[in-house]
Amino acid sequence: MGKALVLVESPTKAKTINKFLGDNFEVKPTMGHVIDLPQHQLGVSIKKGFVPFYKVVPNKRGVVSEIEGLAKESEKVFVATDPDREGEAIGWLLKEYLKAKGIDEAKFERVEFHEITPRAIRSAFSSPRGFDVNLVEAQKARRILDRIVGYYISPILWRKVSKGLSAGRVQSVALRMIVEREKEIREFVPKEYWTIEADFKNSSGSLLKEFRLSKMNNEKPEIENEKSAATLIERIRGKKFIVSRVEKRQKKKNPPPPFITSSMQQAAFNKLKFSAAKTMQIAQQLYEGIDLGQDASIGLITYMRTDSVNISAEAIDEVRGYIKDKIGQEFLPQSANKYKSKKGAQEAHEAIRPTSVYRTPDSVKSHLSKDQFALYKLIWERFIASQMKPAELEQISVVASDDRGEFEFRRTFIRTLFKGYTAIYEDNGDKDEKEDLAPLVEEGQGLDLIDVRASQHFTKPPSRYNDASLVRELEEKGIGRPSTYAPTIQTLIYRGYVVREKGALVPNELGEKIVDLLKEYFPEIMDYGFTAKMEDDLDKIEGGDTDSKALMESFYPEFVERVNFASKNMKKEVEETDEVCEKCGSKMVIRWGQNGKFLSCSNYPECKNTKSISTGVKCPKCGGELVPRRAGKGRRRGRLFYGCSNYPECEFTVSSLDKVSQGS
């Protein structure tokens, strides 16, 4: 019997699986999509019912040719691509291409696994399945929708604004969120308010600090200015106080569910400062296989693109055994904790978890990079915690009132009665206060007022989006899916619509212009509800409840009307100036580019003279002017920075103009 051919996406995945399967299998990576819509054409026949026309990706012709030869010689062809829409489509399209080349369709088997371990691989290959046509159709529909939106809108932006721009069904809505948040911040008017705090001493001389005025005549105090605060302080001084109430309330804090893609990206950003893209890159490495020495390469986590919180029965048994043996019986719930996935989640998938909880972070640390270890530890701890008992807390509020009951001061603190899951995983919830007042107070106890003071505050604008908060918002609005969050953010940065500033996603002038234009001419594409409904419709295709043609027919007619209207009515974004081109004498005009506005000769393309518009900040090195530029290659590709207008004579650069103004 000849060898069986196994098709996967990546070389690392191929290397790991090959060690498990043995000499009777040849594992070949496709390096991602090999059959796709053509790059520079629509690739979809609208008149024939939105039929896509696929072609071999130009730089993958050698790969496809090699796979074709191997498939002809093989007894079986196992398609072992990822267990999601993209993986199903990669395998199905390649199978269809090879079938057209005369290779018997009966040779093909689809194998699905969610972790790359010997047990999971053996199980998958012992029970192959057919292709999930609904899954393929859902991916095809998504691909066609995205192609139609990008193919028709992007050229309008090229003609009317600047070359190299793009629009997308998910990316443009995400950009709208970032831009609208920035406008909220810009338009925010801070409101002044004051708070009053007091320190007391009890009868035994113990100091009780930082009580805040919580009520005045049984109403929440609203102190708008310093004068009002000073008046109140004078009224409070000299009053006699007692401990009027000690309120105790016990509560349980339930463990968080195991990670899905979005929650992993959010936690990795908040705890490790990883971007969504970096998180997915490292998770991919952990999933596809890590060499643990002695030729023992194995996947450390389950598949990282998932929206399901389900856990296999085997993994539940293993983690409960680990908690009992290694952490303590008192931390183990009587039965396994169960979590509910959000509506539309792929219930057949699992959450992100370690493939074995006994491969502790410390036991594999020497084989991992610093970043791999950090993310693996986060995933491992979250999974263990998800199957532990809740934390038990006691919330204690001490209320100090004056003898007439006019003023009420309050201090609330939390103490842990039982750590529960927090013994393993700390989240952003309640934390113990260092100072425990409970032993120092009892109701009716007299208090001496030691100090009372006022503090000025101002209401704060909403925070800018970062990777974590944007992913959370996209998920809550039902926009995008696990595979799209990180690429969406990357695209916005690469296209020059958004820059990162101290972890925040900040739109530039170009990004704001694009949102304004798209909202005016393509309101449906920019509508949150409309975009979310399209995601739901794609899920219905996957579930077999509708078909892609019906979705396209409901979307396309009105969309193409919008395209025609925008092509005719959108004005070209060019602004005249009084500056004269030093090369040809024509007037210079302001055009748009990835760095925002720039000066260009109105005689373009005959004269290609361009100049950056100065920021007005002097170069600290040579006295020239700093102008915006964008990194063209490397890991910082697309990142905005500022360089001297006298380049290449002066090579001064800086990431932020603030650093220049601060003299750094």
C-alpha cells in the first residue's frame, strides 16, 4: 500500500503531526490559502447568481503542482486543515481543484482535531468525516461579501482621496468605532466636582483613615466647587461622631470561563501588553507544536480561534484530578463548572485550554520563549481556575455619622474568607484592602474627628480604544468573528487610518475623513446593526438555514446603487493653496495620503513634486522642521513617526511630537 498524503496549512503543524503518524504518511503544508479569488479582478459572476471563480494563488503554483503529483501517487488524501470555516474552505477548494485534474474524489477524507497531540491525531485519523458543505458555503459567502465591498468601494477612495486606501465590511465599522470615540473625547467638557474625606480616632486611640462623605441629610452630596467644599468642612469640624453602622455582606465571586479567542486577546493585552496580532501569533505557535526535547514536539494548547466555552469530558476529568491532587480537595467543586457560550457560537469546538494540565508552565518553561511562556501560563491558569470553587468574600462598610445624623461618612473594604479560584488566577475584580478596620470598630462606638479635607476632581472623558476594548466592543455588537479581530486591527494600522499611542488606537486625520465619507455615501456598510445582521446571516448559512445566494440578492442591488451614486457625486479631496511648485511653477494643492495631508503639484502626473506639510515643530538636531512619515518595512511597518525635513542630511526621528516638546 502506498503512502497517504496529509494536507495541513503550516510547516510547523506538518512537522508535529508527521512525528505522530509514522512512515506511511507524508504531511505537506499548503502555506495557507492556495486556491482563492483572483487578486486583481472581482472574481464573482453577479449575473450567474454570485458564482465565485477561483484560481491558484500565483505564488503557490509550485506548492499546488507538488501536491497534485503527491495526490496522484497516494492511496488516500487526508485533509487536516484547521477546524473552522477557513480551514474547511482551504481543504475543500484544494480538493475540488485536484478533482478537476482527474484525481478520484473518493481518495479524499476530512479529518478534524482541536489539539495536536498523539491521542487527538490518532482519534481524528481513525474516524475521518466528509466535508461540511454548509461550513464551506458560509466561508464562500463571507469571502464574496468582503470582495464585493472592497472591490467596489476601495477604487472610489483611490480616485477621490488617495491611492492605497481600502474599505471593508468589518474594518470600516471598526474604524468608525475608533473615530467616534475620538470625537467624543475631543468634544468632552470636564465637569468639576469635589469630595470630602475624614480621618477618625476611636476610643482606644486607633486611627481610622480615609472615610468619604457619602450622604448629607440622607442625600448623596454634590459638591461643585471649592467654596461649597470649604463651607461644608467648616460645618463638619467640631461635630461629634459615632460608628452608626457596621454593614457586613458575604458574597461569592465565581471563576471566569476558560478562554475563547476574544477573551484571550483581551486578557493578554491587559496583563501582558500583547497586541491582538501578537497574541494570535504566539497562540498559533503553542497550538502547532513546541519541541520539548528528545524529539518530542507537541501542541501545548487547543485550537485558538474559537467562540465556544465547551470543554471535553476527558479534559474536565483531568483538570478536576489535578485540582484535587495538586491544589487541594477544598478547592474542587462537587461537580464540574459549566459555562454557556454566546448565541451563534460553534458549540462543536472547545475553549482554549492546555492539552494537558500536567504540562505545567514551569515544567515546559525551558523550551519556550519569554512570550510563549507568558501566554501559555495565562491560558493554563485561566483553565485551571475555571474549574475551581468560587472565591468567598466579605464586604464590610463602616459608617460614621455625626450626632444629628446630618453627615454620613463611609469606608468600605473587602476581605477574602476563602481564596477559591483566585489562588490560581487573579483578575481585575475585588482585591483585599491592606487595612482591615473590622477589629477596630463596633456600632455605637464614639469617634474623634482628627482631620477633614476636600479634594478637587474633574469628570474624565471616555478612554480611547485599545486592542482589548475594541475586541470586546466588536464582540458585544456581534461584528466580526474570532478569526477577524486581530487582522482587522492590523489592517487599520497598515492602511494608515490608525496609529498606536501608548497602547491606544488613535485615528489620524485620514481615518476620520474616510469614516465621514463612508457614513455619507455607504450608511448601511457603516451601520453597526446592519453589519451584525450580516454576521448572523452567515451563521445561518453555516447552520443550513439559508443559502448564500439569498444573502447576496438581498444585499447587492441597493449596494450597487450606492456605489454608482458615490462614483458620480463624491468630490475629489483636493484643496488649493497659494504655494508655488519650485520645479514647474504650477500651484501646489493639498492631497491626502497615508500620513494625512501633503502638498502635491497640481500639474501631476506631469510634475510629481510633493512636500510634507510641516508639523510646526523644529528638529532639535539641525533646526529643520519635523514632518510625518510612516515605516515602510520590518515589524514596525505602517507605524507613524516624525522625521526631519532635511533628510537624508539629518536622520533625526521621533515616535511622538510630545517627546520633542518635552525635550527628550
